[in-house]
Amino acid sequence: MALWPSRSLPPDPASGAEVLYLQHAPLRRVDKRFLSWSIDISVFAGGLWWEGAGRARRGVGTLPVPPLSLDSKGLDRLVSALGPAYLRIGGSEADRIHYFEAPPDEEGGLVLSRSRWDALQAFIARHDLGLIFTCKYGLFRRSEHGSWDGSELERLLQHACERGQRIDVFELGNELNAYWAFHGLRAQPGARSLARDYDRFAELVRQYYPEARISGPGSAFWPRLGETFRPFTRITPRFLASLQQSLDIVDWHYYPFQSERSPLRTRSARLEAMLDPRALDDFGRYSQQLSRLRDRFQPGAELWTGETGSAQCGGQPFLSDRWASSFWWADQLGQGAALGQRVMVRQALIGGDYGMIDRLTLKPRPDYWVSWLWQRLMGQRVFRVRSSDPYLRAYLHERPDADGKTLMLINLHGEPLPVSLRGFGEPLGAYTLTAKHPTARKIRINGLKPRLHKGRLTLTDIPVVPLPSTLPPHSITFCLLPG
């Protein structure tokens, strides 16, 4: 979708918008687990986290939380409704955690116990999830980069292999180009040293899990800045060029906004920004940059968005957990699929202001219901469409059952928008998400409050309605179309 000129006023919604079907052959094909999500290792293992914290310290929150219970029937019901998916266990404390036991000279450190690891394996088996695991990098002195020590990881790999446990994707370290922010300036690895460490890492992993995939480098991209400053932290090009072992996945991390907790804010999470199409377009620009690097240095690898959420550092209170947050999320799913991102990993399934599920109440937030509809209506095959209005975002997929297509329409206007469709055939009906106002906690689908009844909610529980000729203000509509 084209960038909206910075000095122009938004188009008048009363004049309407047109959506054109451009190409009947599929443009892309995404993974069947395209919409995936994470549980931060701080929440999973019981570390420092964001709820109630007013600031960040070394890339993490400041308040301790207990380990997340994975045996909750309520959580099971919510997770079952969002499959199939990958579950990523990662986050800033992935590089500080110890596997199974802490060294004798380090008391009080975060530990991933055997019982916690086995509980995770039972959880992913119960829900048939693929597991993405962020392995500990853990070298914080610059002189030690390039000689990564995998002995601690090998202990976990041996345990997992002996029990036939599942790990689908391995990555080393969390946002390695941002170590300067998390662990100090002297901790920042250089690109070539990091490539040597990654080669050692890939060799070790493939000894135990030869069929698993290796993903990297998971660099953080900032809105307006991209991969920050060259050559100090813009490490992705040289890293990819220096690898001896090939990657299966080239991935990156991206948050379109920063919360008030973030020490670096290039685009603060404010209501106006979260409804501005110019803020959403940065994702496409950086995605295309990464695609060109992949094509040049790792042409056999897939592109994944390995971590994304509404706002860095836990999300923005009173915005990331509200209806306003659903617009960037729906748009980034659509953009990512159209631009060749095979998987989109949402930070987070649960926990923080940006969690799709409230950690304390286990209530689903608006983004959860957007994800729920996406999983049921937007399949793997992606088609090319164009909108005449940058405030109307449009994305077309074949439905998962291949019985027709679904056109997702995101109306960023605060007023009703007349819409005409060209080349699609007669619409069969629609599901429209609305709320009383952008900062509302609760949403409706076709006027009904969505609820899980005895662990289940199907589309047949929500009657389909005709596609309205005028889209409601601040709404997301899934329009059903013939094949």
C-alpha cells in the first residue's frame, strides 16, 4: 500500500473509497501457522515483568511475577481457539536465564527448571503447537563474543532428546543488535563475531535436532530508524554475509510504537499515531529491506517476523489492551502476508498491556478476537488488491477451507466510509468488529459480544450479515466472497 503524503490532509470519507482486485493468481502463500504468538520467558519462568512497572531497566520490567500456570483450563480454552500456531519462548531474559540450575556463585538468578520445561512440553503437545525456543547467548563482555559456550544449552538438548521432546525452531539470543541497550555498550557483539557464534550454535543444535530449523538474527528495528545506527548496531547485512552455516529463517523484531516505559522513543504510542496509516507503512518499508538482504545473502531462507507487539516495553497502558490496538495488528497481519513474511509471532499471547489475554483475569482482549476471526477466515493463499484510500486498508486471502475468499477491510476513518468493490463478485456476507470508541475494552462482532461457551465459540454462533455499503467508523470487516 502506498505511503500517504506527509503534508496532505486525509481524504474525505464521505467521498467513498474503492477496492480493486488486481491479480487472480495467488501472490504469496503463508505458513499454516502464520498467526503465531509468544509467552515471554519472564512470564513463563517467573522473572521481572511489566504489569504495574513504570519504567524499563536493562530491557525488562521491574516487578517480579510468579511462573505462569500452564494447567489452567481457562487458558487451555483460549489457546485451543487460536491454533494452529507456533509458540515462541523468548524475550530479554532469555539471555540471562540458566537451564535447570544456577551456578554456585550466582544466587537468585532466573532458572528454567526441568519441571517447568516438561510442563511446557506437555502444553505444546496438548495444543499441537510448534515450539520456537530462544536459546541463551549470555556473553556480556565484548572480548568473549566469537567463542560462544554451548555447554549449558547442551544440557537442555540432551534432556529434551532423551524424552523425545519437541523443538521446531531454534534462535540464539534476543535482539542481538540491541545488546548495548540491555547489557551495556561493551556487551554489543560485532557482526562477524556473532556470525562465528551462530555457526557454533547451529552445529551444536543440528547434532541433537537435525530436522529443526535455525532462525536469526532477530534484529530489532525501530520505527523511523530501522535497524538504528550503522555500523555499531546495524549488524544484519554483515552478519548474514559472514555466516558459514546457512539459516533456515531470516527473522526480525518490530514494534510500530514505544510505550511510556521505553527509554528510547522514536514514535510514542498515542491514539492519533495508532490510527495513522503513515505509522503503519513503516512495517512494509523495513520488511522489504530485510527481503532484499535475504535474497542477497541467504536466498534459501524464509522471512519471519519473529516478534511484534503494539508498543515496546510491555505495551502502552490504556491503549495496547484496547480496541485502538487492533488496527495495527490486523494491518500488520495483512501487510506481512502480502510482503512474503511466512510467519508473524505476536508478543504476547498473555502478559503485559500488549498481551492478547489478560494475565491476571484470563479475559481475552480485542486483539484476541481479531486473531480468532483471522484464523477462521484468512487462509494461506494471498491475493493482490488495492485501495484508493490510505485510511482504508484492504487484504485478500483464500479461506482456510478453500471455499471462497475473504477480504479484510480496515477503516481507520473516524467516520462512516462508503465502499465499492471491483472485480470480486457478489459478497456473500460479512463479520464486522466494532466498539463504542477506540479506547473501549470490549468489542462486538456483528453487534454481538463474543464469548467462549464451555470452551467453544464457532462462526455459526455469530450470524453472518450482508456487507454494509458504508463501513462503520474505526471498524474491521471480514467480507466473504465467492471462489
